[in-house]
Amino acid sequence: MSKSTRNRAQQQRKNALTERHTPWGGIIFFTVIGLVAAVAVTFAYLSSRPPSTEIAGLVEKDGLADGHTTSPVQYDASPPMGGDHDPAWQSCDARVYDRPLRNENAVHSLEHGAVWITHRPDLHISQLAALSQRVKAVDYTMMSPYPDLDSPIVLTAWGRQLKVDDASDPRIGRFLQAFVKGPQTPEKGAPCNGGKETA
Amino acid sequence: MTGAAGTAPRGRRIAAVLAALAVAAAALLVLRPGGGVSGDSAEAGFARDMSTHHAQAVKMAFLVRDRSDDERVRTLTYDMIATQSAQIGMMTAWLDAWNVPHTDPRGPMRWMNGHGHGDASGTKAMPGMATPEQLRELEKADGRAAEIVFLRLMLTHHKAGVEMARAAQTRAEDEHVLRLARAMVRGQQAEIDLMQQMLTERTSPA
């Protein structure tokens, strides 16, 4: 650095002090940072919200037993939301069954992350068609009739249940999105195929 | 050194540069919070669909393993079962880490087919998947017949799998996804060559 350059720099600094520029650089700098921070925080908050909080009527149950047994099990929900179950899981690879399933096998599928869609045996054929179309498009789901259901359609995952009246209810899609292999799954990574194939 | 631009206050220029850097850094943060991936991304679609695809391969490998004594078939299928199950685990862990759904209720393959609007128009089959009838055919066969059914089905399955992995390589950006997709293309292509050879041995007249 030559002497003249340093002198010029000193002069500039003096000028900046005496001329009292409005500090636009600083104002823009901090405004932009502030805005960006606000957007980032909002975005992070919105994207971290679990999807399940938006499902009205969702029933949750925690602390369910998970032992294996070949004997019949008395469940306290209908359809059961979890509990002890048969060593064989019911195949739940986008499967539509036309007969009721054994609870003890179906509960094992829930443990593997499946959503079990049950319906009244007399559900209207158009409703059945809409439901089975959904099931066939989504792995880790299965569907079966269930006698004496207290709602036309019931969706069940491990520890989560939702009763709906109509196959076009938008909560069905949200339930699938939230709970197919969802965070409630006790045994993530376990298969849905290769299980019990018949009702 | 300062030249003609020396008339502009240096502080303002530095502030402008810093602001530009801050905007760039923040843009990165907003677009990928915590290095994350969105539920509609090619990364997530690939992880979901390839898990389903792999799961069926594992099942078919088990089926033929229960029906064949051939050492080469048993070694090949042991490799497939172990490798593809481990890869399902990797993809499952990614979806958890990205905090995105493990399923798309609108149906599979949207990440590859360019997101058709409206709803899923039913059940778009995933390429290369064996139908329930084909699986039953494999279940009923035994020994050499089962090996032939298996090799045919798995060749179709693997070829489609390689295509899906290639599509992921062109659509995804996540480094882990790209690495696994690359490994799948390599590994499955090698198995395709081997299976083609094994099938020829079993079907061409001696």
C-alpha cells in the first residue's frame, strides 16, 4: 500500500463522518435478514407439524400389548387397534378381502405399519368399489368386511382409529398418509406380503 | 487501487455483498430445511415406490428358495433377499428422517410419470411387478419349473427396477438417493446378466 492510497482512505472515512449519509446499506441488510428469518421460521414451523393433527374424530390409544399368541385374544376395541396377536400377519400388500379376517392376524399387520379398512358387510356396492380402488393403489393397506361395525367404514392403524360414513370422506386420504408405515408403527420395516393369504 | 468506483462508499458495497450472501444462505435454508426433502419430491416418490418394488422381489426370492435345491439359484436369491431388505430399511429410514409420508394415497409412480392432475385414475400398476396370477403360478411350480417361472418374472422385475433407478438418477438431487440408485443400477444389471444366462441354460435344448 502506498502512502497516497492510505491518505485517500483516510479522507474518505472523514467524508463519510461529516457528510452524514443515510446508511442504506445497513438498513437494507438488516431488513432483508429480518424478512428472511421470519419466512424461514414460519416455513420450518409449518413443515414440522405432524399431518395427523388435522384429522377430526381420530381416536388414539397408547401402551398396547404386543405379545405373540396362537390363542384367541379378547380385544377392547372393535375392530381392535392393537394388542397381543397371532405370530402370522395377514397379508396387507394392497389387499381386498371379501370375507371377515381373524382379528389376531389383522392386528399383527397393524404392528407392521398397515392400515386396515373395515366396512359393514352390507355397504353399498359403489362405496365398496371406491374403497377397494383406494386400497389397491396403496401398499400396506388391506380391506375386509366386519360384522356389527358401529359405523359404515372404520380405518384402523396400530393405536389409531377413525370412523367415517362415506368412502369419499377426505379424512380417509389423510389417515392413510399419516399412518401407513407412520410414526405409530411398532415394527417399522416389517413386511406386509408373505403373510396369511386367506380370510 | 480504488479506481473510478472509489467514489461509492466502501461500507455500502460490503453491506450489499453481505446482504446478497445472507439472501442466498437463507434461500438454501428455506428450500431444504435441515437438508430435508418434500413429500412430493422425486426422492420421496422413489423411496416409497422402490420399497414396494423391492418387497415383491424379496417375496418371490423366498418363494423360489423354498422350491429349489439348485445351489446357484439359492445363492442368488439369498443375495437378493439380504440386499433388497437392507435397501428397504435404508429408504424407510430416509422417509422417517425427511419427515414425509410413507405413502401417497393418490397412487404410485407419480414422481416418474410427471404428476398427473386430479386423482389417481385408479390403480396404475408399477412397472415390472408380477400379477397375483403370476405369483400363484410360481407358488404352484416346483424345482426346475419354479426356477424358470422365477427367472422370467424376476428378469422383468429387475429391468423395470433398473429403469426406476435410472429415472431417480436424473430426477433426484439428494446425495444418498443418487448413491443408492447408482448401486441398484449396477447390482441389478449384473443380476440381469446372470439370470439371463441361467434362464438360457434351463430353456434351450441341450
